[in-house]
Amino acid sequence: MKWYHYIACFFAGMFIANMVPHLIQGTSGVAFPTPFANPPGKGLSSPTVNVLWGLFNLIVGYVLFRAGKISNSKIWSVIIFFVGILLMSIMLSYSFVDIHR
């Protein structure tokens, strides 16, 4: 695998992880921050915007997943994919900590 496949694996994990909270909150009918809120990332966006943002993240994550050639036979691609998920999940946990307070 080329070096850019590993970068695609990492960002695929990040986009897939970012999809989860937006899709869950949106389909639950709960307003949640998106980059389109005012102020960006802090204000609340409608559930519909969250569903659309979550689906956008899913599509980008899927494209990067395919571009990264992630497979069980290439264990480093899988590890880097999950590192992307881990880092984005930790970043999101810090970003959204004040929402429910």
C-alpha cells in the first residue's frame, strides 16, 4: 500500500466517527451542533441538518474507506482506520461535553 492509502484509512475513520452523533441526534429529533450553526460548532442545528450532515460524513467516510483499500488482509489499514475513529471520538467527547449541562 502507498502512504496516501493510510491517510485515507485514518480520515475514513474520522468521518465515520463524526457521522454517529449527528445521525443519532438527528433521527432522534434532537437539535445538535454542526458547522452550520451560529456560532459554528457551538450553536444548535435542526435535526434535519444533523441527519444531512451525518449522511454527508457517511458518504465521505465510505469513499475514503474504499480509497484506503481497508481489508483484513492489510492489518495496518484496519489499525489506522480504528485510530482515526478513536481520535475523532475523543475529540468529539471534549467538544460536546457542555451540550447537556
